[in-house]
Amino acid sequence: MSDEGLQIFADEAEDLLSLAEQALLNLDDLNNITDTLEGIDDLFRTFHTIKGAAGLFGLNTIVDFTHIVESVLVKIREGALTVDDEMVSLFLSSRDHLEKLVEHSLQEGEVLDPDLKQNDESLLNKFSVYLGDSSGAILTEKNKLTTGQLELSDEDDDGVINENWHISLRFGLNTLRNGMEPASFISYLNNIGEVKHVTTISDAIPVWAEFDSESCYLGFELELFAPSTNKEALEEVFEFVQDDCKICILPPHSHIDSYIKLIEDLPEEQMRIGDILVACGALTTHEKDNILSTQDKITDQVTASGAEQKVPPLGKIAVGQQVVQQAVVDAAIKKQSVIKQQQGNAQQTIRVNALKLESLVNLVGELVIGSANSELNARRLGDSDLNEAMGNLLRLVEEVRDTALGLRMVQIGETFNRFKRVVREVSRDTGKDIELRISGAETELDKTLIEKIGDPLMHLVRNAIDHGIESPKHRLAAGKSAKGVVNLDAFHDSGSIVIQISDDGGGLSKEKIITKALDKGLIQENQQLSDQEIYRLIFEAGFSTAETVSNISGRGVGMDVVRKNIESLRGQVELKSAVGKGSTISIRLPLTLAIIDGFQVRVGDAHYIVPLDMVEECIELNDALHGGDERANYVNLRGEILPFMHLKEMFGMHPVATEIVQTNKNDECRENIVVVRFAGKKAGFVVDELLGENQTVIKPLGKVFQNLKGISGTTILGSGEVAMIIDIPEMVNRVIDSGQNSFIPQQHSKNLNCNF
Amino acid sequence: MALRIEQDFKSTEGLCGFIFDEDLTIYEVETLKKNVSNELDKYSQFEIDLAGVEEVDSAGIQLLLAFKAELMRQKKEFNLSAMSHSVTKLVNDFGLSGELNIGDSL
């Protein structure tokens, strides 16, 4: 089988398995029968689809394994078995096992390594207990699966008039459940030749009450005009249903005996079959009458000759077992993707090479710069038509930009859902009752970021469960409900993404942290620390507050690694806690966009860009604001202290003090403060001129400038000039630090609300 | 769900309308059968509207056949009022245009 097909199978199996996992984890309340059965249905569907697909690729290990799991699920659906916790765990481990099998099938093909094989067998044995038999039962079932019923009829010179192939199909009850679709066989036959006539035999459909809508009762009589094909080719079409279906293929001009045998073999009443065959055009009325009237006489002979004619079903098929017609596979893969769509969860997706996306984003960046240049020129020309056209174009460019950048974004919900399982397992291990609440699952993040944040998040969630949430006994004693809650939340906040993990557990004891930190020599006695600084100690290397080290967390490799991981993504991590009430850890990650909405300002002769998301407001710097003190580095902004900084001073352009005096006198060039906000802190930058919005294509700084503080990148303006992008997080901290170090008059700090 | 059930359909007293839309496939048939079964004993006339069906497969067709056969057995009225393109195509592929056809009634 082509690697590509197998890869698609594996990708889809992966999606299906994650669906299966979700279905299993939703089975939290086993007493709710409706929900449970619904979950079991979902589970059945996913396992079933995997089985169907694996069958197409001849992955027998997977087919056999899923078949047994399915059998157990069927018993549950029928009500013969009830689901218990243990069973859910067993399904979970079989899901994992299946994942490994799929992975394995990609790499090495069919032969299992010993570990996997042992796992396979032990799981199958566990399932066999539920099936109520010893493993012998499973073996017979397996045998049943592989014994076919394919019947062949030999060509004969002395045949009927019919120039078409006649194909009789009676699909097995499980055909639909096995993921096969009779209609796709018929449409595939149309690729080989031309299906002249189809008669659907619905006689086998039982009365409504006994009708099982997922079983297949259908049969077909087909006339296929395909002079250039041969029997092998036709048999191959049905290779995957031959095991439980009755298939009979009669070549054109077959001997009349073959038809007699056919009529006898088919389950329907003989007269009716005769009529159907006539209706199909397989037999003429004369031939039919002949057959039916002489039938009694020759019955014995036919049975005898029929037995002789029986050819070993598989021996004659020249083509190897595992090989499938590409078209059948294609049809099946197509069907699979349809199924995926129906499952409602995954939107239709296509897989694209990441390099292509990257080059698209680069091109869009160039497009943005190019259009900014055009706009500038259009504005200079002052042609109103041109300007209008330019306006339209810019709007489209902006849309193209947003769409292109959105391509790499994935919702974080899937990552969050993975933790449900962790919570379930860990709470079982620790004997705690814990609920995981997820919000903001639709928040979008860059795919690479999501991949990298998974492990640190996992650690934090485990930590929250293990250290955060107390045992039910302690909780009840503390007057809380026995059930602990861990919240996972994600949201956008001024140009960054915040992921919060909070628990309603015991919280962190500051005293404990301090004692421990003293112990480890991280701080010195009598050192004055703010709450934030104390909590930050948690993230120091080798720090663990848990008194007992469990197998879940608390082994010392922990929070410091988490912090390093997050910082390597240019993120920040922060902890808040209240004793007895719980803790909240916030991870703040930058939106890694290649193109942003920027706010362009001028300082001296140079242009700078402030990410627009972080700009709160712009105010004019006048005497009223800084109380007449021109050297002040803070203003009273509606009753709040707003520390600010002259960008000119920071970038070392001119001596500031004299400049202010000059510019203040000059009305044409008033100074403005751009107020920015990051992580809840506000600061202002004094600039010479506000130039307005600008689509900013971020170009990274070259190696030489990589350690430059305060600048996060550059961009090219429409005019071709280079503008620096201000690193707001860094600058905000710098402004606040310098504010803290300098003298703040007493009366001011009394009267003002400090909000940072 | 992909089935809307209307009592006194088209202001005809005692007529039960089954309006199928979205998909009529192996994934829906079990639920659909249950829903249909609930109404089966209450009415003696049924009108089926398949105009909104987007995807249909053998299981869906089989469900229709079984339903029709049951009504025939119970001597009740079955009327197929509309079929979407996908249903028509599959019905034709299966050579069932005689069995399941618009205006077809018992």
C-alpha cells in the first residue's frame, strides 16, 4: 500500500482516537444511562471506523483487536454488560494500545515487537472475560472472520444469451457496521465497465420491530457490461466483503447450470429470483422457464457438479491478499473524511506543508509593505479616484493579512481536553475528587506555541491536583465541598495570550516558602520581600514545598523547568495565592505574529512603532498633567500615577530638559504621551509626534543587535524608511523600575491611587 | 437531529409528516428508527419529505424500504413527497426508482 495512503490512515486514526478518548472521558457519570450509552455509541463508531480503514490496508492486528473491543461495546449497547470504572480504564488502555499499533503499522508493518504483542494479548484476555468466554471464543470468532464464502462459477461455452457479467451480492449483516458501503461497490463497478441494471433485493429486511437499522439486509443483482475485464478483477472488487457476504459472479454467456446453481444458492424464493433475473436481463423468459422446469430433475446432479466446481476461494485470486485497487482505497478514504465531517467535531481540514505557509506569510508581509508604499504615493498625487481604489485595496490587503496569519492558529481547546484524562487518572491515584473546568477553549494560539506549552501546562495541572487540592477529608474539615475544582482558562489580553491554571485548594503558605528558601539559601534572613517576590521563589531551581514527594510531582524537577520553558517562549509566569482559598498561575505568552497592527510615532528624526494592542490612549503632555514640574517622570492621570519616560532620552538623542522648554513654547510641536499597558501595568512614553496606525511587518533584528534592550524588531515603512518596534514589556518594566528608584513627593503618593 | 415530525402535516388531519434533512446515513439510522417508531402506531397516514437530505447511504435507503414495507404490512398509507438530488441518485443507482418514487403511495 502506498505510504501516502497509510499516512492518511494514521492521521485519521489519530483524530479518531482523540475522539475516542474524549468519549471515554465524558463517561464520568456512569449512572446516567442515556449519556453513557451515547458515549458508548461514539466510542463504537470511532473504533469501528478505524477497523474499517485498517481492513483496507490489511492491518490484521488492528482489525482483530478493534473487533474484540467492538464486540464488548456491542454487548454494552445491547445491555448485556454494564459499564463500570474498570471497564472505562480498560477501554482507555486499549485506546492507547491502538495508538501504538497504528504508529507501529506506519513504521514496521505487520510484525509486532514482543512488548506490543504481550500488551495485545493481555488486553484481549481482559476483554475476553467480558465476552463471557475463554480466549477460545475469541479464536473462533477470528476464524469466523477469515473463512470466506466466495463462490465461483466457471465459464462455459454452452451459455445463455446474456452478454453481461451477472453479479449476485448478498451482503452480510455486519457489512455496514464494518464500514463498507454497498453503494460504493456499485459505483466502483461503473469504473470497470458499465452497470446496465441493478435490482436491489430487500426481501431479507425483517418486520419493523425486528429491523436493526445498522445491520445490512440488502442484496443486489447486477448486470455489468465489461467485455474487457476478467473474473479476478471483479473478485478483487469484493475482496474486503467476501468474508461475510455471498458473492456470485457469472461471466457473460455462462452455462445455464451456473444459473441453476445461482438460483438455488440465493436465499430468496426460486420463482422470485427467476423473475428478478429476467427483469435484470440476465436470462430470457425462455431460459428461466427452462431452468425452473428442469430443476427438479437435475437438482442432484447440480449439487454434485456444484461441489466439484467449487474452487478454493482464495487460491484462484492471482493478486495478493493485501493489495487493493487504488480506486477502492480512494473511495474508502473519501468516505472516511466524510465520516470525520459528520462527527461534527473536526472541521474539514487539509494538511499543508509548513514551509508553504511560511512563504505565504512572507509574501503577505511584502504585500503589506508594497501597498503602504503605493498608498503614500497615491496620497501625494492627490487623485481622488486613485485614493479611493487604494482604500479598497488596503482593506483587502488587511483581510488577506489576517487570514494568512490565522492559518497557523489553532484553538487551545484540544490541548486543554488532554488534561481531562490526566485529572481523571491523577485524582484516582490520589483518592481526590477533582473536577476540571475549562473556559476559553476557543482561544487561538500559534501551533508551534501550543505544542511547546503542552508540557509545562501538564506539569502545572498535575501540581495543582497534587499539591493544590487537599484530600476530601481535609476539604470537608475546612468547610469546602469534597470535590476540588481546577480551572483552566485562556484569553487574549493586550497583545498577549494568558493561560491561567487555578485551583480552590489550600493555597501556598508564605511562611513555608520563606522557611524553605532560607533553608536552601535562596534568600537571607530579614530580607524584605513582597508577596510577588515570595511566590516567585517557587520557580527557583530545586524548590519543592511538598512535604511528601509523591509520584506525581514534587520531585524537584518542576517549577524552575516550567519557568525556563515558558521564558524560552518569551513568556512570563506569575503566581497568586491565598491560604485556604487556592492558587492561580498565569502564563503570559506573546502573540507570535509576523505582521501586527502598529502605532507609528516620531521621536526626533526617527520613527518608532508601538504594538497597537498595547496602546491604551494618547494624551497631550502639558503643565496641568505634571503639575508644572518639567523634570517629573510621572503624571497624575485621572487620579492614578502614570510613570513615563522620554523616548528621546532613552534612545539618547538630545538632552531632554532644554528640549521640553523649547518644544513647549513651540505650539506646532507639542509633546504627547503614549500610554501603554502590559500585564496590568501602565506606563507612558513621551514622543514628538503621533503618526497613527500602521500595518507593521516585523523583521527580526540582526545578530549584532540581538541583545539590544528596548527594541524587539524593525519594520519597513511605506516610504522605505526603517522603523524600530518598541519592546513594550521590557520598556514598561524599565519605566516602572526607574520610577520606583526616584523620589516621589509625599503628598502625591498619599493622594493618588497606585494601580501597579 | 435530521428528522422533523409534523402532526396533521399540510393541514391534513391524521397525516404524519416526516421531514428528513441533513444526513440519512448509518450514523443516523438508529436514532431515526427510534423516532419513526414512536409515531408509527399513532397514525395511519405518513408523508415522507426527503428534499433536505444532504447525504444518504445504503443504510438510509434500507431504512426507507423497511419503513415502507412495514406500512404496507400494516395497511397504512405511505407517500413520498420529495427527494433531494442525492437521494434520487442513490435510488436510481440501486434500481429502486420503482420502489421509492415521488408521488409513490400505497
